[in-house]
Amino acid sequence: MYVAVKLEDGKCTGCKLCIFICPEPNVLKFSKEVKKVAVNEGRCKGCGLCVTICPKEALASASIGN
Amino acid sequence: MIEQKIVEPEYLFFQADREEVFITGSEALKEAIKRANVDMAISYPITPQSESMHLVGDLYVEGYVREYFRGENEFAVMSAVAGASMGGVRVFTATGGPGTLRAFEIFPAWAGARVPVVCAFMTRGVNSPLSIQPDTIEMAFMLHTGIVMFHAETAQDLYDMLLKAFVIAEKPDVHIPVGVFADGFFVTHTREKVKIDPAEIKLPPYNPYSSPVPVMDMENVPVRHMRDPFVMKSNFISYAAHASWQQEILAAAERARKHIHKYLGGLVETENEEAEILIIASGTAVSQSREAIALACQEGLNAGLVKIKSIRPFPEEEIRKLTQKAKAVIVPEFNRVGWLCKEIKSVVEDNTKVVGGPRVFGGMTMPPHLILAEIRRCSQ
Amino acid sequence: MNKNLFKISPGFEDIMPAEYRELVHDGPYGKNLGVSDLGTFKELLEEHPLCAGCGLALSLRLILASLPNPEDTIIVGSTGCSSLAFPQVGVHNIHSLFGNQNAVASGLKRALKLRFPEKTKDVVAIAGDGATADIGLDMVMHSWFRRENIATIMLDNEAYANTGGQESGMSPQGTVLYMAPKGKKFPKISLPEIAREVGCAYVAVGSPAQPRPLEKMVRRTILVAREIGPTYLQVFCPCPTNYKFKPQETVAKIKQREKEGTFQTREYITLEAQKLLTKLEEGKK
Amino acid sequence: MNRKISIRMSGLGGQGVVTAAHILGVATTLEGLVSTVNPFFGAEKRLAPAESYVRISSSQIDERGEVLYPNIIMIFHPHVITLGKCYTMPFFDGLQPEGILIINSEQPLDLSKEDLTKLGQLNARLFYLPATQIATQVAETELSTNIAMLGGLVGVTRLVSVEAIRESLAERFGGRKFLASATTAALDDVLKSKFAQVTQLVDRNMEVVHKASEAVQEYFIKKKEAGSLCMLR
């Protein structure tokens, strides 16, 4: 079982705090157009640091794949 | 910087009119570096090497070397030398004995990183109790570091081998470090006649972009950008990568053979090689052997000489052929372990005829009479 | 670096790795990007094998985003956890041996000065606490004594993490780790104060808990090193694996230590460095 | 000269055995001979034993290192023998038949019966020379002791000409830069400070050479009464 963070799109306000706390490069991307964050789940190690910092509780750890 | 004319290596080595001067080995080293177009030199004191790097410091003051400083210990100096070389300059340093061993971890790293560093090793004993005396035991440790190893017999050898070392080390198909070994005191502190090139000429500069590995200057692509690299992994790709790289370093040294033939006239030099008794030696053991052979000759005994100039790569084929007809092979050495004897025994077909010795160590000068005694014994 | 150098030749786009293509098209070279821009460009660090929640990886990511001049920066690393990340860094970087990073950097910086007298080439030594404060301390200090123009950055995870969690000179007193089974007997080495005393022009202690202040420190460390002399930045990056806390607690740990008074962000700036920084930072505004 | 001459110079640190060897080596090469020069391989300190070696030949010299079988031994200080301040013991071991000894002393030393017997058997020739006294009187500095010893050598053998010594001296103290240890360089400075010009230094030291070459005296080892000496001239 692999753990990765999942984003609840509606809750994200694009504050980017999660991007600054993530130890993994190029996992959380910021879209200038929609002013929201997107997660590259394949590269996320599921440490959960972003979950702890998100003020909107838009991020949550979840299991992915098998 | 002092203006010197850049000439082809072949011209500097073989054609330029040379002047004969009466100098020590350390001074011969200075004369070589003066003409080697060296960008940077880094020093650290250790007897019997220190005087060499003092003199390179003089070259820095005179404007023959562009950058020079004293590092904090041999390991640090060799590390700084590696950094400078990776930064794309021609760099030189020298050490010896305990300094060699203090820095030891860096030598396989130099070879693995394929830096074309030239380092002079002024050999000395490494044992406790302290000894500052000549002894070639450190070369035993250096045999498997991957660096090319030349062994100078005289100050003339030291001068020539150093200059040629830069050219060979920087060949794109070689591009690994070259160590020029000279027996401390016997070569460094002995004043003798040396033929040197005019001071107005020097080697062409190093071209870092001829390197088979990227120069660390951010003027070329940072190629190591990769996902999940194989370093420190336990998997087949990692094993294969490391194994093939080790072989590549070895192959680079093998490819140096043709350049050694071209510039040094071969890995060995022989005299009277048809003789039944052959003396095979390197460094100043060769000089003592020459003396012994001359003494033997006066007694009507016939002995030939093989001088090994390149220890790495090792002249396996040459030794195998040269020793085929010999009745006995005498290997005099300035160390206790007899590393050269072991190397020779591993290639001579019938190695029971190899005499391991005489050996002197602890700093004593090898009396030629000891070698003569072996020649007499083998002649019976 | 001339950007044209690493452009992909026509017809080779499809065989180049995706990561490389992204770096060429969206990398930070010559764009004057910073920490605030993270998430909008291809980072210099690629996927690395460090642990989930690794404070060192986070710090390294922020440091790389803070480089004022990534297209002309060469990093010298050392053995340790960080050496697992460096092969994936998109600037030239050297891993030589354990602890010799500042010696290698000294030779490198001087070589680059000789070769590019008119150009700025930043040399940054980035290594762990074992490499910087223990095995490599003599070489770190001597590079400072010699006034080398190199920036020294320590990734301080307070342990030898890569070798399995042994006590280091930077571990707090009393910490029980391997090789200190009864707890560490002496206090954390005060390297920032030592750096200040031996004459580093700029010394700072920061952490990834404050990304923008850390960015400022990284830039100052490099800019002062470039113009004046040696600088030192110590980045506190807790290790969840060896200090046995949950990966998501890495930043909370920093804040907790701050509250306890066992970790303190600070800066020492010489007058000369302050003058330079005022000039540079005002010029930027 | 077909055969190789090997010289051992023994003295105390600061007496200039290394410099004397250097000057002699250069002088012989100036005369077209082959020479090699090297010091004893130690960390020499002031007044500690010091040794240097010169080999001279008309053809190539291969052998390196310490001279183990000297033809000539030059003793720069009596303590070398009387107090055993030397690296080679027993001191006269290795001396070749018809070997030459030149000792810096105002009067014959009290050599042991054993040594004299050995020297007698080798047909060794024994010379005494007040080198320090001559240096102090003529050059007004003890630092010229080594030059006086070279003068003694010139007086005893035809190894090298006085002219070549002069040329070598001029090169050593006025010529191009050469390699010297810090202590040697310091003594050089002291010596040079005693003379207004290098030419003066050379001239005065050449006077030392001449004086010493005349002052060196041979003593005959009486074989019948082993252990006793008589003045030869």
C-alpha cells in the first residue's frame, strides 16, 4: 500500500504553504491560471507535512494503488 | 605571468636544445614545472618533498605558476587539487611517505573521478618509529589505486617524467592521474647533471573540454540530472555501473601504454638483455644495479639490466619476454615487502628463478656489493 | 552558462528523459526565480531517495530555489544523506569524499577564478553536520582561515543519519544515539560562533520552518562569499527517522525546539558585509 | 682520472659540510669531470652531526646515497671522532686502501691504538689542518672553516684546481638561486653580512684556500710502534 496526499480542490485557496513545506521536489505544482495547487501523486511519499500546514484542511493523506 | 612560448610537447621533449646544469632532484622538479604551463600548485610540507614545493612557490612569485597556496594537511591538499582539476585547470602537487598515506583515500577517488592531476611522490619510510629516510614502501600501497605510476631513477628522469606525465595524463583516452615517484634524498637531495630545456618555452595549456567527464564549471550541461540514480544502491544496475567504471579506469591506464611508448620510449629500458643473469629494478635501485654490474664485469661476470620506468601500467609482456631465457632474475629493492619482486614473479613464466632481493630498508643506502654478491651466487 | 548549451538538439526531444526536457523548458536558469516561485517552475532537485518528511531534503529544496545565480553555481557536497540527493541536482556538483568538501571547494573556486576572471562563479559547499563539524572540521575551518570565497552551508540533522543514526558533534547533549549509548556527553558544537570568531563575514542559523527568511540567508551567504570572504549558514533540519518522530512532525519539531530555547535563528554580519548587503538589497528594491 | 673518488665530509651542523660538498661538486664539474653531491639524509640541526658526500669521476656515476667506501674522509671537527659525533661507526670502517684523512685540528688527535693500527694496515695517509684557526685569522669568521677544509683538500690532492674553486665559490654566493635549507640560508646571510661585496667574500675565502693548502701537514703512522705518529715534514 502506498500513501500519498490528496487535494480537495474546492478547499484550496492557493496560499502555497504546502509547496514550501514539502521535502519532495516537483510534487506540488501551482497553477497561475486557476490559482490552485495540484498534486503529482506518483511522486508523493505521503509524509503528511503539507497536511499539517494547510490552513484550509484541503489536503489529506490517503492510500493509493495497491 | 611570465611570457613563454608555447611549443609542441614533441619539440620540448625531443628537439629543443638542452642546457646541462648541476642541480638537485628538487631543483629538477622546479625546472620541469617551470616549463609545464601549470595553472595551480598546492603544497604541504613533508621531508623529503618540502624543498620541491618551496621551489614551486618561487615559480609562483616569478610568474610561472598562476596560483599557489599551502593547504592544511595532505588529504586536504589532495582534495583541493581534485577540486581545482575538476574546475578545469592544470594542477600540480607533491608529497611523500607518511604524507602519501595521510592522503591515501583520495588517490582512488582521483582515478575514479578521472582527474588528470600530476603528483610527485618523494618516497620515504612510513613506519613507526619515525623515519624520514628513503624507502619505497609507499609504492606498494599505491599499486591498486588506479593511478599511472612512473618511477624515476635520476633527477633527469624526474624532470622528463614530470613533463611527460602532464601530456599523458591529459590525453582524452587516458585522462587519469599520473604519479611520478622519485626516491627521497637519493634523487631529491642529490646534485647531479641534468639536461633541461630553455626556460622560454612551455607545454601547451590544458584543454578541460577534451576531458571524457564534464568539467565542473557550469559551462556545459549538468548531465547528472537523473531520477533515482544508482549510487549506493544494492541492485544489479548499481553493481554493473561500478564494476564497469572500475574496469574503465584500468582500461584508461592500459590505453596510456602507447603514449608511454611514444614519450618515454617504452615502459622498460634494457642493457645487455641477452645475459643469463638479469637484474630488474626501478628507481634508484637501478643506479645501484648499474654499479654492481660494472663491478661484476671487472670479475668477468655477465649480467644484464632491465629498468622499469612504468609501474602502472606494468610491463607484463616485456618482462615475460625478457626473462624467458634468463637463468636468474635478481630484483633489488629499497623496501621490506618486495612489491616489485611480487609483480615480477606474477608475470615470469618460471618464477622460481626470481631472486627476491637484496632489499634494504629503514633508510640505508644499498651497497652495490650486495647486488654483486647475488650476481656471484647466481653465476655459480 | 550560456543557455543555448543545454538546449536539446532538434530531433532528439523524444529520446531525452522527461525530467531533462522539463528542466530545459521550465528550469530556473537565468530567470531570477526564488522560493516564492516554487511550484511554478521545474526545480533543480529531481526525485530523490531520502525519507518521507526529511528535513534535510526540504532544506535542500529551499536552498536550491534560493540560489541567486543557479546557472553559474557549482556545489560541492559530501558523503551523507545529502549525497543521495545530489546526483539529481541540476547544477554541477561534486561529491568527492567524506569531509573534504571545503578543501575541494577551495581548489575549485580558485580554479574558476583563474579561468573566468570576468565572470561570477559561485562555489557553495553543502554538507551534513558530520562532514562539516566533525570529520571535515579542519578543512572547513582552514578554508575560513584562508579567506576562501566560498559559501559553507551545513545541513544540520544532528546525527550521522546515512550510516544509521550515530551521535554527531552537533547532537544535543544527552541525546541517546548509536555510539552514544549512554547519551551524548558534551554539548552541541557552537560552530556559528566559531565561524564568527575566525572571521566569516556572514554567519547565520536558520531552518526550513521559515522558508523566506531561509532564502534571504542563503542569498546573503552566497553574495557575501562572492564579494568578501567565507560565510557560514547552518540549517536545522530534523531527522524523523533517527530521532524517531512522525514524518509530518518535522516542522513542528523545529518550532518546539525554538520554544524550548535549544534552537535559535540568528545572524552575525560584519560591518563590511552589512555595507555590501545594504547596497545589494537596496539596489534590488 | 679513471677511477671514481668518493669523499665523505663529516662535521657538525653549521660548519658547512653541505656547502663544502656543493662547492667542490660544482668546481669539479666546471673542470669537465662528472660529480654527484648529496647530504646525509637526516633532519640536521645546528651542532648535531652532519655529513655530506661527493663522488668524482671522469665517466658516468651511477651509485647513489651515502658513501660507504670513501677514498677520502674530511673531518671538520675533532668531536666527530673524539666524541663520536657522527653517523658512521666505527668511524674508519669502509675507508679504502691508500685512503686519505684530512682532520681539522691544530694538533694530532689522540686516536686509539686500534684506529691507528687499522689505518696503518690500509696505508692510509693522515693529514692535519688548523682549518678553523685559518678561517678565523684570514677571513675573520669561523664560517669559512669549510672553505679552509677545501683548501686542505687542494693541498693534498690534485682533484680540483684553485681556479675552479674560485669560480664555484662565486657561483655559490653570488650566482643564481640555488636550493638551501632555511638554516643554511640563514648562515649564508650571516656570512655575506661580514663582507661588503660578494667579490670580497670570494677573495678572502680564496686567501683561506691558499693558506690552508699550504698549512696542511701529513703525519706518518709508525707501523712498528702501532699507535704512534710522527710528523712527515
